Amino acid sequence: MTEQRDAGISRRALLGAFAATTISAAPTFSHAAGFLRGSGDIRRIKMYSGRTGERLDMIYWIEGEYIGDAIREITHFMRDWRNNKTMDIDLRTVDIMAAAHNLMDVNEPYMLLSGYRSPETNAMLRSRSSGVAKNSRHMRGQAADLRLASRSVNQMARAAAACRAGGVGRYSRSNFVHMDCGPVRSWGS
């Protein structure tokens, strides 16, 4: 195939200029955290709670901006269901959850087992189980324990770990994965 030149610009040069323009015209993409690249200009979270019966399917971020009303709904949804106490949920955790969900390519919502935990709830759970941390990130609104019926604990944990953005705990016997926005680390089996 021969290349035609018109007014001194080749087809290859025109395509190169178009590609350069496309990349520079996408500032939210180029500045996104590594684990969010490819997630698009919209972030969405889908969850339900077996404890309260509530469901959440929400776009919470558009074009580089978090949506205040959506964030308030997420905070309420992820409350300590035992005493209805809330704490602002760290949006980095929500971003990790959404990115992992996208990586697994599922439409099923997460089942939220635990989001925010009040100190009272954490102390009660700690008295019943050695697997509950004294200074749990749940008490800071920085963690979620999640389950998907269509994915194994290992599949979920691999997706969360691929984000390289926080802690990932595998709880195979209890069939859930812990995701948090703390230091990158993993544990469990």
C-alpha cells in the first residue's frame, strides 16, 4: 500500500497527531492512580446488605469529581448496622472496591458484610474472634469485608491485590475478602 501525501502531511503523521491530542486531552486519565487507569470517567459501586436488606447501585465519581450526595449515601450504607453509627468512609477504599469489581468483570453487586465498625462493635467482635484487629481499619472507615456469589475468595483477592493500593485479606473459611486503603499487604488463605 502506498502512502498519499497531501499538503505535506502523511497519513501516518496525521494519525500520530491525533493520538497525541487524544492522550493530552485526557487529564483525569493521565493523573489517575495506577489501579484506576482504564476505569473510565465514571466510577460506580454496587452493593447490598444481607443484614439490612438495603441495596446500593450508584455512580459516585464523574470526570474527576466525587458526587457529594452519592458519597453520603455510601457512608450511610456502610454504617455499623448493629448500632446505626456512621463515619465518613475513606474514598480510597471505595475506589479500590470499584476497581476490583471492574477487574472481575461482574455485574453482581458485592455483599457488604462489614464496612464501618464502631469501637463498641469492634470490641464485641474481638472478644469473640482472634481474627479481629484491635485497631481495625474498619473503625476508621477505611475497610470493607465483601463477598460475591459468582467469584471465589481467591478470585476476589487477586483482583483487589492487582490494584496494588491497600490491604487484602483472604478469609476462605468465612467466604469473604477484606479490602482496605492502608499499606499494600496481604494475608490469609
